[in-house]
Amino acid sequence: MTASLVITMGWVYAATLSPWLSLAWTLAAALLLQTGYFIAILIMVFGRRILQVHSPFSPSSRTDRQITSGKLPRSRARPDLER
């Protein structure tokens, strides 16, 4: 992130020769980058929960018999664990 901001600052300064405009654009780029990182973290955290709800292995998709017996149907069990 720091490297991106240094490049942005240098590029804007070279284009405008204004240190204040360069600083303003760099702050805008920093805000944009930080917002993108925050949104990516939210997607990673809450996106996982959404995927788990719709997973065939989530507790909500199993029947009561499967939960109490502790067994999954053969089609859902991992073949490398069956013996």
C-alpha cells in the first residue's frame, strides 16, 4: 500500500508540480485503498458464513437422524475416510 501511495504521489507531483494537489490525490488514493481492503475483509468474513449456510455439510442441511447418529450418507462421506 505504501509503495502504491508513493508512486501516486510522485506521479501526480510530476504531472502537476503542486505538492498540495499531490498530497490531496495521495490521501484520496489512501482512502480508496483502505476502503477496498475493508470491503475485502468483510467479504472474506461474512461470505464464508453465507457459503456455509448453503453447504450440504452444514448442520442445517442434515436430517435429525443424521445428526443424532453422527453419520452422513455414503454419497456425502469422504471416500478416503471410509474403511
